[in-house]
Amino acid sequence: MNRSVASLIVFGLLLPVKGEDISLQSGKVLTNVRVFKVEPDGIKFTHDAGIAKVPFEELSQVYRDKYQFNADAAKSFREEAKAKNQEATKMIRDAKQTAWENQLAQIKAEKERIATTPAESSRLPILP
């Protein structure tokens, strides 16, 4: 391959790729869309206003067909994600509860130590 062709190929790879515009069922139009992940329940992509995940139900039939949307697979995926989220929430809640109980035990132990230790003032000599 000659040098000019190789330069054109490399230069072409460095140029920004213009994404497509997608209209949602709501009428909202997302511009310059670049898909970076397809999941069973929707598509994750970047667009001019940021990053989004749009459920297939909000996309036109063209995109549902293009990315082989399956309602049953989407439902299962959502249920599994919900279960994982609930489990993670429970783990966090349990960890916070354990930390709170440990802190409470430390406070009680410190209070007991203070209550059973003679006060510093009782060790000082009484002056006339």
C-alpha cells in the first residue's frame, strides 16, 4: 500500500463520525446518536445532549427490527436487573445496620468504661 493511501485511511479513522438522528415515540428527537451497547430491553448511546438508554418500546419499529427486539427477553432482563438491584440495596442496608450496631456497641462500652473509672478529680490531693 502506498504512503498516500495509508495516510488517507489513518486520517479517515481520526475524523469524527456523524451519528444518525432518532425520533422517539414521544416526539423527542435525539441528534448525532452513536450506539455503544445494545441490551435486551433497550439501547445505550451517546448523543449531542449526553448519554442515554432508551427502552425499545420508545423506539420506532425500524429500530426494534434492526436490533432484534424481543419483548419476552426484555421482560426477563428487567426482572433480573430488578432482583439484582433489590439484592444490592439489601446488602447496603444490612451493612449500614451492622456498622450502626457496631458504633452503638462502642459508645456503650466507652460509657461503661467512663462510669467504672474513678474520676481524675478524686485522685488529686485536697489542698488546705
